[in-house]
Amino acid sequence: MTRVYRNNTNWNILFLCWLLAGVSTAGSLFFSYVMEFAPCVLCWYQRIFLFPLVLILAVGLFPLDKKAAKYAFPLAVAGWLTAAYHNLLYMGIIPTNLQPCSQGVSCTEEYISLFGFLSIPLLSLLSFTIIITLLIIFYRRTP
């Protein structure tokens, strides 16, 4: 009974990772195609790391496969690092001469500010942080 419960809990953890990656992907596409916010260079890199997570995690759900976390983790960490750098640029901690967005859309463009502090780069960072945390929990729980 405990093994079945553990497997159900592990499946739920991986499902939450997939759900968060899916909602984040849908949100990213919503901002681009519905709200017509042009993504900057760093946003594109974050998408490169986020979009495959939806497929990798979905494949790992049926049947439950511990290897999905192994494949998803490097993408999530790379996305987190990119999002962290983007947030440092957005907050003005990194000088503007180190911005990769010198042409086209600025990496510091403020499109939204939910609750007065949640920006698109911060939403991305939070999403990757939660996915990484859940993947670590999943990996440690699975035999």
C-alpha cells in the first residue's frame, strides 16, 4: 500500500512540474500572440529551455519514469540561470552595456507589473524555481 501511495505521490509531483511548464508556456504564448508583447532575446532563450519541458515531462508521466527528471533538470537550471540574469538586468543591477538586447526589444521593457512587483522576467524565474524544486523532490523520492 505504501509503495502505491509513494508512486501516486511521485506521479503527482511530476504532473505538477508538467502543469507548471504547460501553464508557463501558454502564458508566454499569450503574452506574445494575444497581448502582442514582443519578446526580447533573453525571453527567447528562456522559451528555448521551457518549451521542451512540456514534452519531456509529459513523456515521463506515462508510464512514470524517473529519467524524465534527469532530462528536464538541466533545461530547468539553464532556464533559471537565464531568468536570473534577466531579472538582474531588469532590476538595474547589471549595467546596460552588458545587455544582450542592444538591438530590437529591450530586456528591461516593462510590459506588466502584477501586484506592483511581478514582472514577466520574475514570473519566469519563479516558474523555473518551482519546477527545479519539484524535480529535486521527485528525484529524491523515487527509488
